[in-house]
Amino acid sequence: MPRAPFFHQLRLAVSRWLAPRGGEAAGIAVPELAQVPQTPEEIDAAAAAAGIVIPEACAPGVAANLALLASHAERMRGGGA
Amino acid sequence: MKSVAEIARAVRSGECSAMQVLEECLAGIKAQAAPLIAVTRLLEDRAREEAGRIDAMIGNGVDPGPLAGVPYGVKDLFDVAGLPTTAGSVIYAEAPPAAADAEAVARLRDAGAVLVATLNMDEFAYGFATINAAHGTTRNPHDPSRLAGGSSGGSAALVAAGLLPLSLGSDTNGSIRVPASLTGIYGLKPTHADLPLAGVFPFAESFDDAGPFTASVADMRLVWEVLSGRSAVLSGAAPRVARLGGRFRENADPDQLAAIDATAPDAPLIELPDIARARSAAFLITAFEGGNLHREALAREAMAFDPATRDRLIAGALLPRALYEEAQAFRAEYRARIEALVADFDVLLAPATPCVAPLVEDPRITIDGKLVPARADLGIHTQPISFTGLPSLAVPLYRPGVLPLGLQLIGRPHGEADLFRFAAQLEEQGIIGSGPPPVAV
């Protein structure tokens, strides 16, 4: 995971601090940053949740666009994508 | 085609009738517009009714308004009473007709303007190219083998060709400024949400704006005053100008940089921080909002979408909401940072597009030494400005006989009047200005 710049890290730290307490103490992991679905399984699950059946002809294009969006998510977080 | 101001003056004074102006305009469009693939619907009946009403007002001694008899067109996503609003998609070709005009259309109508046509666009405004599977690819009047840019390409092409003096477009990440730059005319992205959006088919509401295309600064100012309902009060003080450096100077045409440096040689060079991060966050917000707007239709009939937008919209609909909220949080913090950084300036100078219009046959451009799709990347310099919500006026470098290129004059929030004043100075100096297309359409 690339190191997020200061303001972004600060915001995430604040939101975690404001979240209901007890999770870490109870052994519950702090939620990870949201990720763009990229594997076929992740894409299928996200499509099912959205109520969309991805046409076969669209599958490669959707996967390519999600990969591009994943690179944008990484760059937004300060990564070098 | 005369200017907006000239037509309105002639009609108001009785020098010519609105109907004469309209018939001349319709004849020009019928004779010359077809190769541009810019018009989706010619609204002859409505236009004649509006022109007749203007002439009747003149006959009765009533002033029809500051845009009396001015013909104009709108991007295919503005509501026009009695017509389906298609947003460039066959999915809405048979939609119920709009009950009323979009608010921007109503304001132009009430000022005396005459709506003549609806104009081509990328489906749902998702692209910088105006490559539309249903209507075709809009051509650049300066070279029909090249793109006009998008997504408001039809609106830009008709003004650049001299077939309309005014048109309306929408700009989410650069969809007015990109085609304005590539076709050599003026295009305004206002302060975010400052011009009326009621009755405009949305794309990504966080960034959507409506704005005009014209062939001069004076016309732009006049139309902005009508649309905003305000006067562009020009202060006497010299504008405080800065040049945007960093990313904005890395992918730019040498002529753009030379013009910026010649225009304001002593202006400070300032760098907006985290431009690449901002553009990526804009991509994510746009994809999420666009995808979710069309989620139900994608679930119902994905294959009816334009192949050029379908996969992008589906991908956007699959993004997790938490990522979207993260991007929005970054945006809020970023906007505050940028507004503080540029608070001491009235005008920021930057390129509008990284290059001249790409070829229709090979719609790619070079960014950072790599060939990338023009459809997604022509907005490299406009998208970060949309992210800030600041107003930005695209102005054409005056270079007749050469493919057009534009600059952005970026202002403070609600600082449009400063942009008009500075642009007028550049126009007087001959640095910017619209030239006629060198290639007959």
C-alpha cells in the first residue's frame, strides 16, 4: 500500500478515531481502504450487488476500465500509478 | 454570420427582422452543416414561431430583449419543450417529451433568442471527442479529418463554422473548454453551479455546469449576463495574473506556453499541488456518479448504450461507495487549499488542451510521451480545474491558417467579470481571437 500524503492520512485517522470504539480491543480489524474490484470474482460480486449482468462483449472493457480506475484510486492516495 | 451583439442591435433597431436572420441562418445550416455531423435536430417550426413572436413585439413597440433575434443551438441534453431529451443516446430517443424548456433555454428565449437546433455530443457527455454511435463523429470545421472535441462538439462546431453565433453546451470535466480550444472559439465553464442547470440531463452532478460558446469576448459577456441575470461589473484595477506551472506546462504546445509567457511575462509561476491526485479523484467521482445515474438502464439494456461509453459506465457503477466518499473528502479539502492558494490572483493562465485536434482516423494524443485515447485524456488540463469549481474561460489563440489551440483563463469563485475584462484586453492586443475556418465546410 503506498504511503498516503499527510492530509489524507489525517482524515483517515480522524474517521477511524471517530468510529465506534472497542473493535480493535475486541480483536476486530480496522476496515481497510476501499478497493476497486479487479479479479473476475470481485467484478462478478460487485456486478451482482449492483444488479447488473455484464454482457459477455463488455467484460474485457469493464475489466480494463476498472483497472484504470484502480490506478486512479492509487494515485489519489498518493501512489505513483 | 454576424455577432450576437450585431444581430440583436439590428433586430432591435428594425434594421432587419428576426425572421430574415433566421431564414439566412437556416439556409446556411442546410447548405453547409451536413459534413460537420453536428446537428441532430433542426427545429424549423419552433424557430419560425419564436422569430415571428420577436418581430411582432418589435412591431408593437416592445423591446424583445438583449438577444433579440439571435439564433442559437443547444447540446442534445437541454430540455426543449415538446421533444425528448436524448443526451445523445438512442435509449432516450422515444422518451416522453420535455414538459418545459430547460431554465437556460428559457432565459435565452425570454431575452429574445431563437432556438434553431439540437447538437451532437458524446453519449451522456462521457468523452472529449464527440464520437457518437447513433449520430456519427462531429468534424472540426478547421479540418474535417479531425475531431471537434467533446463532449459538446456539435455546439462548438457550428459556432466555429460561422453557422450559429451562439450555442449552449455542458462542461463536467472540460466538455466546453476542450472543443472550444480545438475549434478556435470561446467557451465558458462558469463558477460551479452558477448558471442554471434545471432541465439539463446530468452526467456527474458534482462537476456538471452549463455554459455558452461564442466567437468573441463581447458576445460571451453579453450571453453570460443574460444567463446569470447579473451584470459583469468591470473594475478599473489591473487584474492580478499568475501563470500555472508544473503539470500544466509539461503537456502543452510550445505556442500556448509562448503566448502565456508573452501575455504575462512578469506574472508569478505558481504550482497547484497534487494536480495528478486531483485529476484521479475527479475520474473516480465522475465514474461513480455517471455509473450510478445509469445503473438501472445498464441492468435493463446495457447493449443499447453506445459502445464507447457502455463499459466505462458499467465500471463506474461497480465502484464501492466508500471509495467515492473518500474521493469527495479529498475534493473538499483540496478545494479549500486551492482557493486559499489562488486568493491573491484574479486570473490564472493555463493551456486548455495539450495539443491541436487529433485525427478522426487515429483519435489518440501524446501525454507524457505515450499515446493515449483522446476521448479520455484531452481534458488533462481542464479536469483539475473542474475539481476546484473555479470558473474557466477557454479563449482561442489568434493564429489564422493554423489549427486552433486555446488557453484557459481561470478566475476566483464568481470572478467571471475579471475573466471577460482580461480576455478583452488580449483580444484587443491580437493575442486571442476567432479566425474563420481555413477549410470551407
